[in-house]
Amino acid sequence: MAGTPARAQWTRLTPFYPASIRVADVTENDSGIFAVGYRFSDFQGHIFRSFDDGAHWDTLQLPPAGFLFETIATKNSDTMFIGGYGSISIILWTTNGGHDWSYFAADPTTSGINDMQFLDGQHAFASGYDTVQFFSGSCYYTNDGGANWNQQTVDTGTCLDTLGLDFIQMTSVSTGYAVSNFGLNKYLLKTTDTGKHWNIIYEQPGIGGIYFWDENNGIMVAGAGKVFKTTNGGMNWTLKPAPTTQPLFSVAFLSASTGYAVGGNGAIIKTTDAGETWTLETSPTTQPLFRVRCFDGKAYATGDGGVVLRSVPPSTAVSSPALIFAEVHPNPAAHNFIVSLSDPGTEAHLSLCDLAGRMVWQATTKLQSTSIEVSNLPAGNYMLNAKTAKGTGSKLVTVITNTH
């Protein structure tokens, strides 16, 4: 049961990169797949890009040695941002789908950016280190699509005087969570005022990563194969059985029920019941995996040895290629989702369901694009479903708080 590997579903996309490269993060959009990382020996940052679904990769090196790329985030198919650190915080960006990258900002007053997240086309957050690398924290916020990034955490006498911010996940513009996992003590922090103030809400040895469906429900992974679940905003956690003793470093979900956690020795575990139980996946690597991300029904894992892995689980794949979501934008959204189907003219039944399976919207259409009004819905994740005579498809979408 717990220790039995599930059927292998993971493929290594980068078998040619040397063991000296750590791939720190990955993203995907209409332009292709993009990964960032670095080489420890000379602290050389790397950008990897594939425009043919991972079959071939280009390597682009921009900065001199001494800068590490830790995270990459997508605003849309044209614009992406990269965060990293060295002796300063650095941000790179592209506005042409990743063909060219340039410095957007270099902040000599702070020491690094570890994670970035776009909630929609306008609102995004970045977390990292302040003046004392690893031992002081900083949060950045943009509400104009990345044109300006404002440092939110400027107060003294707070927990961020001694704690850096590693992984960050905002469930709305106002509320979010972050992990501080450098050093012996690991902490989970929470903000309710757009990252201006952070408070420690939980301490657990070896905290790796977090994933929240909404402001109350989430998963936390930690050392020695520990998986915890909360239903009250991280104040209390319940230990769930897991099929590995490897340390777990990151967790992400494809849908309301299906998710993955990754960790040491190439460990990958999977849940199909919202984190209640987990099974062991067959991994094509023994390298440690430090990050897992999910995009449009696909999961990616990255780690040491130049590793980028990808899985397309049957549980989230469309049953027929005849019906595919051509695009759902913006996602997340505060007002409307615009749903575009790749096969206009075929009658499609669309529905939007909350995490409990309750239908909150439905319509039947033959149009290529349909608008779904969501400004009256509670913030959180929802499943968008489409069904026709030719096939079915599902996609995880996120509603965020309307700030205007």
C-alpha cells in the first residue's frame, strides 16, 4: 500500500545537463517551458528554455558569476520575471516570450529573492532576504503588472528581523503564507495585510514547502517524509501517513484532490484525496528534488543534477484531444474568467465547481470564448469542467479577492 510505487508517469526532460547544475524553479506558458538555476562552483546563474515542449533546450547565461537564479514567474505568454540573489536582490524580465532577457531591477539594499507568484495580470508577490542574508526577511508586491515592485516589510522589531522568507503562497491579495526554513528552526508565517506584516503561526523542524487551496485549507511537508494538513489557516496541523522517510521540500496541487510532494533521493509522492493519503511514485532520478510546480494538468519537478521532470497524470488529462481549453485568462481572476475552447462550433457544457463539488455556475455554448462572472464568489480554487460529445476537460482556476 503506502510503500508500493505507483505506475511510472514521470519523464526527465533534461538528461544532458551536468550534475553541477541545480535547477531551482520552472514555469510554462504559451511560449514554452522555462527553468532557472545555478552552478555552485562559481555561483553562475542559468536560464534554460525549450520552445518544443522539452525536446530540445537552449541555455542562456546573462549575469557574471556571483548571482544565483532561484525563481521564475509568468505574468502572461509574453512577460515573465526571474528573481535571485548574490550580494544583492536581482530581478530579470522578458517581454517577448523568453527570447530576450534583461535586468529589470537590482536592489543593493536587500540580499535576495527566493520565490515569486502572480495572482493575476496585475498583482504579484516576491519573497526573500533583507540586508542580512538568510537571517532577515523581505516581501515585495506589485499591483501594476510588475512595472513597480514595492518592498512591503519595512518595519523593525518584527520576526523578519531574524527570519528570511523562502517559499511564499498568497491565497488573495491580502492573505498569504510563507516558510522560513534556513537554520535549525523552521517557521510558518502568515500575513493578512498584503505582506506588510508577518507573524509566526507554526514551528516545525524541517519545514519544506506549503500549498493552500484557500485561506483555511492547506498542506505542509517537512523532513523525514512528514506531511501535515490544516483546515484552520495553519494554526493547527494533522500529521498524515506518507510512504517515504526522505525529507520533503515542496508540494503543489493539480486540482482540488490531486497533488504531489517531492524531496530527497528523487522522492515523489502523490495524493488523489486532498492530502489525506499518499502513494509513492516511480521517479526517474535519485537526485534531490527541491521544487514541484503544476501548470494546466502537468506537474514539473526540479532539483540537483540539472533535473527537470514532468508528469501528465491520467486523472487530469483530457479524455479526448478533440476538446482542449485553448486558453483561460486571467487565471487567477477577481472579476471574470474568459474561457476559450479550441473547437468552436461544437456544443460544450461548461460548469464551475467549488472544492466540495458544488456547482456554482454552468452554461452551454457553441462560442469560441465565454465569460464567467466570478466577482460574487468567495476567493479560492475551483474546477472548471467542459463536456461535449467529443470529449471532456478539466482545469483548476483561482478566484481572488476584488480589491477595487
